[in-house]
Amino acid sequence: MRPSTIKYYLKEGLSGLRKNLLMTMASIIAVMACISIMSFSYCVASNLHHILQQMEDSIGISVFIGGTPTSEEIEEMKTQISKIDHVLEVRYISPGDALEELKADWGAEEDIFEGLDETNNPLSHSFQITLDEIESQDSVLQALKGIDGIDNIRHGQTETELIMKANKVFNIAGFLVMLILGVISVMIIMNTIRISVVNRRVEINIMKYVGATDWFIRWPFIIEGVIIGVVGALLPLIIGIPIYAKIISALYNYFPVIKIIQFRLVGDIFIVLFPVALAFGILLGTIGSVTSIRKHLRV
Amino acid sequence: MIWLNNVTKTYPNGSRGVENLNLHIEKGDFVFIVGSSGSGKSTLIKLLLKELEPTTGDIIINRVKTNELSSNQIPYLRRNLGVVFQDFRLLPNKTVYENVAFAMRVIEAPNRIIRRNVPAVLALVGLGKKGRSYPNQLSGGEQQRTALARAIVNNPPILICDEPTGNLDPETAWGIMQLLDDINKRGTTIVMATHARDIVDDMQKRVVTLKQGNIARDIKKGGYCDEA
Ligand SMILES: Nc1ncnc2c1ncn2[C@@H]1O[C@H](COP(=O)(O)OP(=O)(O)OP(=O)(O)O)[C@@H](O)[C@H]1O
Ligand SMILES: [Mg+2]
């Protein structure tokens, strides 16, 4: 393809959009709505995931052993637990270690543990288990129940389950809204291109008489759709970056407690969102124009 | 250059366009297609342009059986055929220059060649100074000259005209005929459907007379025929 031909397609595509400004704007707004929902969903989902990951590091699962097991029994249980899928690390904590940790946690008030030593330590032998991903907590718990000698299991299941459920519901809702808006966008784009084709009937006719190929005639209309998609994708992103940054800093400011968790950085979010939104916008535009061309452009 | 072998075109509604046409047009010919209204002139022109498919029979242009061409080969057939209509069919929002250049752009001619050929062909049709005008600023004759320039700018070996003088007064029509004669003398084969008796009589070219879709008369050099 000659550079002059590409220039021609772009020029014709743009002029087609200009002559049909109202429909062009409607199409762009529809794509913007779709991309905005997609971006919003991604921001929320990605932050929830990020927060869950931070919790994974701190939560884990604690397993307590009843009675006084021998060191062979402890070694045996440790290997059994290590073999469970998604278990990253198993750390044995003796009652003595547990007591030390407890004292450290209580700091200045450690004297309430005065008088407790190896002989009368009421604490149990335990394992601290770290998982590779929090989503697999359920299956690990199930597997742990099958191991003999385990007295008690403690974990942060309820909190994580809640966040995971919220995440899932939110993802599904976001996806559905995005799908509906996507279909609406494609329909509006189709109509825009149809009008553009009708506007150019005479021109298309002459092009055919002088021997333009079918693709030469089609390209400007595809370009129109692509331009709608690109503009409709870029605008919400450009507007979205400062808004995201503002919201994050507002959350930090108004709820200082939140500082223990970290939100995702603007750069991390948009380095993913940019190409995905752009590709999705172009996809919407192309689907809209190609279906419209197939229906209305008899070349 | 152009062969029609037993070509019949019946329209989907059953009306007859042309019937059993056999016609041979040689390279460099200037052929008038005449006949009363409804005799099939436009049908024949559309068959040549492959705007219509023959119901039966073969059409051969430049050694290619056009009725067997696939749709993506049609554009390359059309590049051999310049075409001029009664109603000019210019793009109103483009200048004369752009209207002519358009025909070169859409077949992806290089800009360099466009800049060279468009002024030359505008000069040839006598519109050397009108390049910047828009069609609605031109007389009918000038508009038809623009259409003619557009038809020949890619140098097609064949020029096909359907009543090119139909909308013009006799004097202006005569100017267009002079131009067509010049173009023909440079080697372009011309097929022209017309009602214009005076023109046909004056030009003394080959005349094919159609009557109800058949060829009623075909003379090498002559005038309009009334009986047909
Ligand atoms: N699209 C069409 N559908 C059905 N019948 C058609 C169509 N076009 C032309 N016809 C019929 O075919 C016959 C030939 O028409 P054609 O247009 O070729 O005549 P013509 O010689 O060009 O006439 P004119 O001098 O009036 O332009 C006529 O009987 C006409 O009614
Ligand atoms: Mg006619």
C-alpha cells in the first residue's frame, strides 16, 4: 500500500466522520461509556486482588497439634502438610517459640506471663502455613482436615471469602454492563457507517466505474469505525488517570487506617488498561463498520 | 477488441433488454449505437461495463471473456473502459481538477503521475484554466468535458458513452463530438449510444441500429437510419 493511499483512506475516513458529526459523536460516546465501565471494573477488581495479595502475606493458616508429639511425629506431619497443593511454606512453632512470640507481641505487659516456663507452658505445638494464593485456602483446609493429630485450625477465611465474593460479583456485573454497552456501541457505529455509505453513494458509484477495487472502496469506512473506537477508548483513559489518582489520595486522606494496605499505582493500572482499552475500542469500531459495510455497501 | 457472441439479456421481470446480439468492434473503431427509445442501447452499454450480466452468450473485451470474470477482477476490466454518461456524474464538492484526479487516485496512481497527467488531459478537453472551478460553476458543456477528461485520464483503450450529448445544446454537443473524434484519432476505440440524428449524420462513422433488442442494421460508414 502506498503512503499516499493510506493518507487518502485517513482523509476520506475523517471527512466521512465530519460530514456526519452528530452520529459520530453518538458513536464515540457509546464507546466511551463501554470503555469507562471496563476501566472502572478493572480498577476495582485489580485493587481488590492487590489487597487480597497483601493479606495473604499476613494471614496464612495456623494448625495446632494436641498433646505432646514426638519430634518424629512433628517431622512426619510437616512433610504431609508440605505435600498439599498450593502450600508454599510450613514453619514449625514449638510451645516455647509461641510463648516468646506472645511475650514480644504484648511488649511492656509481658509480666502477665510471669511464671510460665517449659514445664508448665499451656501453649500447643503448631505449624504456620503460607499459601501461594489465597483463593486456594478452601482446598488446603479440606486437605488439612484429613491429617491425623491436628487439634485445631485457625485462618482468616471469613474476611478473605467476603472480599473474594465481592470481587466475583463485581466482576460479573461489570462484564455484563460492558457487554451490553459494547453491543449498543456496535449498533450505533453500524448506523453511523450506514449513513456515511449513503452519503457517498454517488462517489462509490463513480469509483466503481473507474475501476477502484472493492477494498479500496471499503477501507475509508473501516477507518471511520477505527477512529471512533480509538477516540472512544482514549478519552475515558485520559480523563480517568487524574480521577483515579485523586480517588486514591482522597481514600488515604480521609481514612488514615487504610494506610496499612496499599492501592495499585496509577502507572501499574494504566499500563495494562491502555493497550487493552485501545484494542477493545478498535475491535468495537471494526466490528461495527465491517458489519455495516457487509450489509449496506454492495461493491 | 470487443466481441459479443449470441448475447441475450432478459431482465428479472421478464422484459427483454437485448436479444441474440452478435457484434464485433475492432480496435480504433468509432461506433454509434442508435435506435428508438427502449430498443436496448443502454442495456448493451451496461453489458459492456459489466454492470449487467448477460442471460446467455459471451462478451469478450481485450481477449477476456468478461462474463466469466470473478467479482474481484471486475475493477481491472473497468480500467480498460472509460465511461461518460448523459448526466455527467461529477462530484459537486470537488473541483474540476480533483474530479479528474479522483479517477487516478482510486486506482492508486502515484501522485507524481497524477500531477503530470491531470493538467495535460484538462488542457486536451479545453479546460486548462478551469481546474479550480466547482461543477456548479461550469456550463453543461464544460461539465461534460470534465467527465470526459475523467474518463480518459487513465488512458483506457476503450471509451464508452451513453448519450453524452443528451443534455447539451447542439453547438456544445458538437464541441464534445470534436473532442471524441480527436480522442478516437489517438487510437481509442469509442462506442457511443445516441439519439442525436444530426451528429450521426455528420460524423459518418460506423452505425449499429438496434430495434427491439436486435441489430436491425450495421453499416461501416453512414448516417442515422429511420426505418429501424
Ligand atoms: N432495470 C430494468 N428492469 C427491467 N427492464 C428494464 C430495465 N432496464 C431496461 N429495461 C427494459 O429493457 C428494454 C431496453 O431498455 P434500454 O434502457 O436498454 O433502452 P434504450 O435503448 O437505452 O432507451 P432510451 O433511448 O430511452 O435510453 C426496455 O424495454 C426497458 O423497459
Ligand atoms: Mg438509454
